[in-house]
Amino acid sequence: MSVIRAPRSGSELVILVFRLMLGLLFLSVWASNLHKGLYDSGPYAALIHRYVETGDAPGVWKDVMRFVADHAAVASKLQLVTELVFGILLTLGLGTRLVGVAAGLYLSSLWLSEINVPGEWIWSLVFPALVSFALAIASAGRIAGLDAIALRRRPLDRLPHWATG
């Protein structure tokens, strides 16, 4: 049976720190949004409408944002679960290839939504998105993470290498 291994080099240590910090970022954003009531449908829809009205996202993306705001009762709960699950899985180092890609796409969509919104810094989501993709490429969960154990099981041998690292 595999054991969770410590980083063996400086670059592995950096990848581990990035994974843990991104996981903690998702968990802290989740806790902050929960505390502010932003996962309640009213405030959630109001925030998205503010982004639509004040930001410079492409028109097609603003249509997507309006759809999400119109379905805030469901979308707000999906975002609540998504941010919590990303935070937990990244912190544990479980499913990091798939979570890294999903988190990168998710953060990129948030970045697109916040383009030129007053009070939002244009670069605040670019670097976490890039870190997410880097974690996926680097199989970051194999370094002091549960992927080191979970991906050693035989049924996963049939999955492509890009999915399991």
C-alpha cells in the first residue's frame, strides 16, 4: 500500500504549498460568503446583477450571468457546494487533476464576470486560475496528498494517465 509522501524537492514543496493555499483560499472565500449571506438567493442575484450592470464582460457572458442570476435559488447553492468541495479536495490532495482543471475553469469564469467591475482588481482571479491549472498538470495530490493512496488502486489503471497523473 502506498503511503502519503513528503515533498522530495523544492519544486514539489512549492506545488504542495500552492495546493494547500488554494484549498484554503476556497475554504476562506466559502466561509466569508456564507457569513455575508451571499449564498442566499437574493444577495447572490443582486451581486451578479451588479456585475452585469457595471462590468465589461462580453455580451454573451452577460447573458449567461443574467441566466444564473434568474436561477439564483439553485445557482447560489451550487456555488456554495462547489467552493466548499474544491477547498476540501485541494486541501486533502484528492482528485487534484480533475479538481485543478475544474477550479481553473471556474475561477476563469469568475474572472470574466468581474472584468472592470468597480472595486474588483482585474488580476485577483487570474493567478489562482493559473495555479489551479498548474496543480492539475503537476499531479499535486501525489505530494503529501490522498491521491498518492487513492490512485494506486487497480481499477484506476484503466483510466488515462492525464486523468490520474
